[in-house]
Amino acid sequence: MFQRQRELPFGSKLQNHALNSRLNEEFKKYFSQVEYVPILRDLETNRYWINENLLRVSVGRRTHNIARVVIAIIDRHIEAKRHAFDRFIETCERLKGVTTEADPAVEQFVLGLLAPNVDARIFEIVSYAILKFYYHDQIVYFGVDLDSIQEENLKLYKTGRTNANDGGIDFVMRPLGRFFQVTETLDIKKYLLDIDKIERYPISFVIKSEDSIDDLRQGLRKRAEKQYAVKAIVERYMACIEEIINLLALKERFREAVAQGYLRNILDEIIAQSRVEFNYEDDSV
């Protein structure tokens, strides 16, 4: 099963995290009354199978195995996703050929990708491209003493693939050492986990939400208070949230980057990162 998922479109870089436990845990969370789990695993050989007990449906006196129907649905879903990503890449490439540096069509296209219903991977890519060039011209001064102080531009680095479930941090900024995590959930457990796994080092969250930054912060605080009755613990976690960047803030930073002449650079970065994420070859589009 693990080999098969890597053969499918978008699957060549998939890891086995979901098959090990996450898929089964999510299933039990929503279907706690069902005695079966979706993934069967042989610990000795580390091989995986689909539990076909969940694919047998009884209608009257007859039992039907709906495996082939499920596979057909998955194939259609993959086809629809592939078509959507093909169109996305094609649109990026077409807009790349626009001769006017600050063409409104390019700007509106990027702004359209900053929406609550945009694919999570695309949102992370666009967020990175915008923030990379937003910080690009900002300068800080570093040195071990007054005589060795030097100016350095802020540089944002993408640390891995999107939605990798690798436990890592999405973006890292040098030389300040700031961490950024991109998310579309408001589940407080996810935020607390991100904070804990870096030993409560300050972290900024880029949230795919149109709610105001104040509302997002207050909402996280209320959820943290439900999680922990001790106020001091809640304060310690909330103090680790260095900054919240919502959709409105991203749009403002995008416009600032465009005003500085980085619209073309942002689009090029979106194309380059998308090709990596969606496993496109250089000559595939």
C-alpha cells in the first residue's frame, strides 16, 4: 500500500506517518463506535493494507464490496486535482509572460490566492513568496562589538515541503532566528504542540483566516484556558506567539512588496515552489 500511494500523482514524496497511526486515530475520533480501523499494519515487515471490512456493505441479504467504486472515486478526485493544479501552473506561466511589470492581472491573481478556500499547499507557497520579498529589503545590524557591526538583509528560508507532517518549522528567518508556522486550523492543540516541539521558543503563525488578528489571538487564548486551568501556563504559551499574520496582513505585505517592485519576483517564486511541490518537471507545462 505504501508503495502504491507513492506511484500515484502527488504521492512520490509521501511519508508513512499517516499509515502508521494518524489515519487510524482520525478515523476513531469521528467513528468511535466502529470496531474496525482503516489501516492494517504488520510491524515485523512494516507493510500496510486497507481493512476491507470497512468496504463491505450489506444491503438486505446481500453483501457488496465497494472497493472498486471507492478506487474510481479516488481516481476521479486525483484527476480533478491534477487538472486544477495544471490550470494553476499554466496561469502562472501565462502571467509570467505579461510584459508590464506591475500588471493588475498579475496582482489580482496573487491576491486571489489569499482566500480561506485556497488549497493549503498553494497558500503556504504564496505566503512564503510574499513574506520572502516583504522582508527582503529590511536591514538589521549585527556584531559582537561596536567595531564589528555589519548590516544584513533579512532572509526568509523555506525549510521543507508543504503539509509534510514532518514535525518541522515552515519558515526560518536569518539572521534574527525567527520561526514561522503556516496553518489553517484554530485547534489549540496544534499551536501548543508547535510551541512545545521547539522548547517554547517564540514563533509566528501565518493563519489562513479572515478573522482579525485580535480575534484570532483572543480565540486562541480562550481555547488555551479551556485546555489549562492554570493561568500562568496559559500566559507562558501565549507569550510564545510572537506574531499572528492573517490574510489581511498578508495582503497588505504583498501590496508593500509590489510597491517596492517585487511583483515579478513573487510570481517567479510561486512558480518555482509550485513545480517542486506538485512534482512538475521543467518541461511539463
